[in-house]
Amino acid sequence: MSFTELEKKRYSRHFQLQEIGEQGQAKLKSASVLVIGAGGLGCPVLQYLAAAGVGNIGIMDFDVVEASNLQRQILFNESDIGKSKASCAADRLNTFNPHIRVTAINEKLTTLNIRSIFSEYEIIVDGTDNFATRYLINDGCVLLDKPFVFGSLYKFSGQVSVFNYLNSDGSRSATYRDLFPVPPDPGTVSDCVDSGVLGSVAGIIGTIQATEVIKLITASGNSLAGSILMINAGNLEFKKWNISPASNHEGTPNSWEELVNFDYEFFCNSVVDSSIDSEEFNEIRRNQLPVQIIDVREKWEAEETPIPGAISIPLHELASNLVQLNPLGKIVIVCAEGKRSKLAVNILRNAGFKDVKSLDQGIIDILENSQG
């Protein structure tokens, strides 16, 4: 593939990288990437993919720009308020880099249009903020054998991963359903409208997503496939956890007919039990099962009546200490009477933790019975 003199100057720093060079830049120029959501994550993803010279970029978003978006959605300005996000972003990027093609798709992703739209692109990037769409994206990518670059935000924190990546041995890496076999309880997940988000964190996560896309296209570096990167910008902690693929996922669509008939909204609003009783908790302690027990009482409470093996993190400190916890393992939250632990479950579920339970009625009754 040839480059014009202007393109050679534009991408000269890539040409100088041994890991990319002219051959890698040619791969970028011929690549096609679909970004779903032109919001806090999608904007930095799109800006860096366009700057890198990805030749064919699709932007899928049915929403319009609002004033509250401007704090983090860096492709827009006040004159865009009320206009289509996808169209505004496409116009800006086509002007920003005239050597690429950017297409606005002003539609909502559904079970009916996913197959035809995904078929036009090699890599799918998630810039959404809801579980139903993420499960739909995942299942479409699995059926079409396409990699899925995931990102999520929560206040000062974020997560990034690459799902369904084709390994060198022909197998596929873990999928979104391996990380989240079931969605969180209805009503326990808040978005940035309810919980807020630091605008620059969206930039950090989106930039990492763009980096993962570029690495996938140019076959450079090591991708996040098979792992998830967790970031806490509050104290600038980064931690990576491995994700193991599951042998099967009961109820997962295995064909396009099943996907079209799968009700993702119902699936994500089904009630999932998020508590355990004292009998289950005592069995965990007796058998020393591989579970993290998090005590969200105040430090002085935990010191007066300690729980052997528990990690003490007061509720008000939990959101700033998420990196210390394993998002892929089982977690049981305990407090005095079961009220704070339920709030803690919501915090961890919002942050994308996989299997979190609250000790019903709290620890006081268990401690009293054990002393009696």
C-alpha cells in the first residue's frame, strides 16, 4: 500500500517505530473499526484512532450532545448541543484527518441490526454505559469471531480489557460473559448521571482502549486479552487480573436466530440474589473457602470484634480501595447489621465486580451466638 508525501509526514513517528513501521501503518490504513458510543470513552478512542490513520472508522450512537457531556466528551463544543453525536464526531474527524473515512451510524444497536453492521468492521470497541448493550456486543462478536475492546468507568476508576481475541493456537480468549456471567442486580448499578465521573478518567480509559486497538491491528506488543486492567485515578493505582474462559455459558445465544430472540433488557433486569445467610457464611469460614471477606465497619468496630481472615475497609474508604480487591473472585461483605454491607455491594457492582454478596443481618448476631 502506498502513502502520499503528506501521509508519510503525518505518520512519520509511526514509521520510526520498529514495532509499527510502514508495514504496520499500511495495516492501520486498511483496517476497519466500529466504535459504539461517542461519549466519554468513545471520544478519546475515536480521536486517537483517527490520528493513528485507521482507514475506516464507524461511529454508532443514536444520542444527541448535551451540555453535561462537554466535561469529558472532548470532540464536542457548545455549538453541538442538541445535534447528533455520531454526525458531529464524524464531521470533526473527517476534517481532522482527510486521509481516512469516518461514517456516522445514527442508530441504536439492536438484535436486528447487529449482524449487518458488525459484518462491515474487523474490531468492535465498546464505549457504552449499560449492561444490556455490552452483553449484546459480546454475543455478536462471538458469533462473528471478532475481538471486542471493552472499557468502563465509575467515578475515579475504570476498567479495560480485550475479549474474544484470536490466540496464536487458534483458541479465543475470555469473553465479557466470562468476566460477568450474570448482570448485577436491578437498581444496583448507577451511571455517570447518578454517580458522576472524573472527566480525565474517561480520557485515560479511552486512550488505553485506542492503544489496544492499534496493537491488535499492527500485531505489536501484548494485548489485554485474557486479563482486565483496573485503574484507580484517585491514588494512581493500576492492577491487572487474569480472566479464565469458561467451558460454557448456560442460556447464551449460540446462533443468530437465538440472538435475535434473546431479550437482553429482561436478562439484565432479572433479580439475582446478592445476600448470604449466617449458615452459608459460617460454612465459608469453617471450610476456608476461597472467598475474600471484606469488613466495611469502622476500624474501631473491627478492632473490638475482629473477624478472622477479613480485610478491614470502612465503607467510606471502599471506593478508593477497589484495586486491592479481586474483581474476578468471590467476595462477601460484612458489617454490623447488614445495612452498610448492602451499600458496599452496590459500590462493587457499580465498579464491575463479578461475584459480590452481603451477609444478611450482619455480623453481630453471629458473634453473639459464637460467644454464647
